[in-house]
Amino acid sequence: MRNVFLVSYDVCDSKRLRLTHKKLCGFGIALQYSVFRCELNPLQLHALKEQLWSILNMDEDRVMVVDLGPAGARGDDCVEFWGTSRLEKVARTAVIV
């Protein structure tokens, strides 16, 4: 099951900042300059942590990961934008096999 995560970062070094942004682009969509919305299963979340931890300096940088809940449930409805939203509502349908 995939959950929606809000990932925000504050990275001090410009090289690590670019690498962090580029890495997160592969896992989700940018909502703002340093805020991403990512739909991840547990394996993908672990991969994201491993890849970011290899970039970050834990004494200077920080990343905040907020679990908003299952995709298609509250995780899609609990983020509110004022002004222009970069997040489009995803249409979901159930398929019974």
C-alpha cells in the first residue's frame, strides 16, 4: 500500500541542495521549492531514506517527512493551498479482477 508523504528539506550547501532536489524529483512532485508530495510504498520510502542520507550532512541539514496517510484517502485531501496549487487531484478508480 502506498502512503502520501510530504517531504520538506533545508540543506545548507548548494551542491547538496541541488542533489537533494534532483533526488526527490525522482520520488514525487515539487509543491514548492523545497516541499515535495511523494506517494511511496514502504520499500520506496526506505530507498528514499538511503539515497538522501548518502547526500545529507546530518550536522547541518534537515529533512522533514510527514506521513499523510494512504493514497486515495485522507492523504489526498489534507493538504490545503492558498493561491496557485501545483497539485492536481488524481482520479482514482477501483479495478476488480
